[in-house]
Amino acid sequence: MSPGILEIAKEKDNEEEGYLEIEIYKDLEFWKGAGVPIISSIPFAFLVLLLTGYENGNFVVSCFCFFFLWVLIGLSLAINTQIIKRKRYSLGSYISTILGIIIGVALGYYYVSYIFSISGWN
């Protein structure tokens, strides 16, 4: 067993069908998989912001660049770590990818609705 698992509860049926496994993730591999896509996207988004300047709307472009890279890096890490059999790292990367998609879509929807409200479209 890996040292990051705090508790494993097993219940066996009379027919040996399986067991219930409860895992609480305090595993460093999992958190690395969840954090690396986010942390590695920040410098690239900042670089896009510096190259385009701080003019109208360029912060939004940098923000969308951040979320795109977050999802892209998270998905590539998840697939790569699945190939080399690092399950916890892969699970963290998948969760980070899904979280990046959800937050990116929500902020994109908010931004588009804000633009439409300013321009007078109903």
C-alpha cells in the first residue's frame, strides 16, 4: 500500500464478490498531478500578457490563454502518466483538467454575457 492512504475499509461478502475501499487522498502524487498544470500555465499566460501589453481586452486574452493551457497541460500529463502507470498522478491531472474546463467555461460565459449587456443586446 502507498503511504498516502489514511484509511482502507474492507467489507467482504459471503460470496467473495469484492470489497468496499474508501481512500482518503493525502498523497503527494495526487496533489502534484492536480497542481502542476495550474502552476505551469501561469508563466505562459503572464508571458502572453507581457507580449500583448496591458491594453483593452488583452488581460482577457491572457486569462483565456491560461485556461486553455491549463486544460491542455492537464490532459497531456494525465495521458502521459496513465501510460507510465502513475495512477495517483494521473487522477490528479484528470481532476485538474475537469476543474479547468468548468472554471474556464463559467468565466467565458460570464464574460460574454457581460459584453452583451454592455453592448445592449438582450
